[in-house]
Amino acid sequence: MENWKRAVLASSVGLCAIFLLKGNRTGGLICGGVAVATLASEYPEKFREIRSKLPDYVERGTTFLEVVSRVGERLAEVAESRGAGWYEALLRG
């Protein structure tokens, strides 16, 4: 990777982190996009591979979120049926 690309990548990632920490999502999104575009220009074959696998990643993420949601609902049901004491004991460890 050329030095100017490294500088663009490092500065855009740094600015992205600063913007996100300060609560400016738009600035963070723009700087993150610059960082991703810089990486894509350097490694186009890897990004093609990731892009082709993107539907699988989305499906796995959706499945994971569904499972987590069901577990959360089940914990809420158990907490309601057993009372608040059980839930507090669970949180205390």
C-alpha cells in the first residue's frame, strides 16, 4: 500500500472514531466510507468476495438476533412468573 493511501486510511479512521465519540454520526459515516473506499481500491478482489457472501452474513445475523430476542422474551416471562426476587438474584450473581 502506498504511503498516501496509508495516511488517508489512518486519518479517516481516526476522524471516524472522533466523530462517533462526539455523537456526530454523519461525520463518522462519511469518514468511515472514505476508509472503506480506500481499502476497496487497494484490495478489490477481497471486497468482491465479501460482497458475494453478504447475503449469508445478513441471514446469519438475522438468525442470531431472532435467537437473542427469544431468549430475552423467555427471561422476561420467567422473571414475571417467579417475581422480582429471582431476577435480582440472577443479576447479583
